[in-house]
Amino acid sequence: MIGRWRSPGSLTRCSRARVARLATAGVDAAVRLVPICFAVVDGWVAGAVDHKPKRTGQLRRLDDMETAGTATVLVDHYDDDWSRLWWVRIRGRAVVHRERDDAAQLVLGALAAKYAQYRERPPAGAVYRIAMDEVRSWRPPDDS
């Protein structure tokens, strides 16, 4: 990992967050940014294509990850009390699992453990993982 968790609580905050933003870039250099449900699994940020409505089954973010081999995830927390703000940016190798191999099954289990919606209706689409190759984080200094 290039970056390191700034505090012992950074990984915990990241893992407990309910939503993140996935950024990918296509061969056309267009950046695609979408909110995702995710889980942290064995040093990877992971997600899956679920049943929520999509315009198409051929998602560009998956194509981007397969073509570029990388992606970025931003996990953050906003609060009107700015002493409670924080963010974690993870950049790394991206792998798309279109088949239900062992790694994909592990991700699906972690997602189901985190989200009741996935226990009720497991994602049927592709699973993807982004390695924590580079981690950057920020939160306000502790004034105590």
C-alpha cells in the first residue's frame, strides 16, 4: 500500500460506510462516477451489479475496469460539524468476475452480511474488486 491508514479507526470507518463512489475511465478518457454499495474483503473494495434498474446490461464501468485494469473508490462522510468530516480514497488494480468463482462468492457473502437488501435478493450480475494498492485518507486533526 502506498498510503497508510492515518488512524486505527480509518479502516473501520471505511468498512462501516454504507455508500461509496466508484470512478472509472474509459478509452475515450471519459470519467464515469457512480455510487455503489460495497464491502471490504481481504484487502479489496468489492461490489456487484445488483437488481436496481439500469439503462443497459452492458455497464461501461465494468468495461472500463476490464480495459484499464484500474479503478478508484472514494468513501466519505459529511457532517455539518466539520470536525467529523473524513474521506478515504482507494486506487488500485480492478478485477471483474463475470463467473461465480471463489473470490466472487466471498464478495457476495460480505455484501449480504452488510446489506439486508442483498440477503433478500443477492446480486445476479458481475462482481468486481479494487485492490487497495494506494490508499489516501483525511480527517481533521484531533484538537484534544
